[in-house]
Amino acid sequence: MNWKLQASVLSAALLIAAPAAFGDAAELYGKSCASCHGKDGKGDSVMGKKSKARDYTTAEGQKWTDEEGVKAILEGKEKMKGYKEKVTEAEAKELVAYIRKFKK
């Protein structure tokens, strides 16, 4: 198989796989994060208000590195518990990418 055909096949595979992976992150966020951070990332749920969850739609709420986000998801931070028993590092990275999409 020549390199152009290989590149085309790889590109098509990535385009097909990317929405599925992102859908998984959205589903995981809905199950594990939205109760505090809100479905829209604003942190204005009942639990979010109590725990003073970040508003991920603002620049201020996005002031953290991707590495810090993965660490917080896996190990916890302040009032948020860690999810390393339920979420893989790859899933945590997908969640970070999903959360980044909330910024307006």
C-alpha cells in the first residue's frame, strides 16, 4: 500500500474514531462531573454551589494546565474526590479536552 493510501485510510479511521471517543468523554462527564460542575460546565448546580465548583465557561475557570486537570480528576483536589479507581489516565485526558470545550 502506498503512503498516500495509508495516510488516507489512517485519516478516515481517526475521523470515525474521534467523535466516538468524545462521546465517551461527554457521557463520563455527565455521569461523574455534571452533578457538581453542571451539564454546561458553569458549576451552578446545587452541589456545585455548595462546593464552589469552578465555572468552566470562563477564562478564570480554565486557569489550569491539562496536566493539573488530569491530576485533579485522578487524585482529587480540595473538596473534589479523586476518580483513579474509576477513570483511566486516558479517560481523564479526554475529560480535560471535553471540559476545555466549555470555554466561550
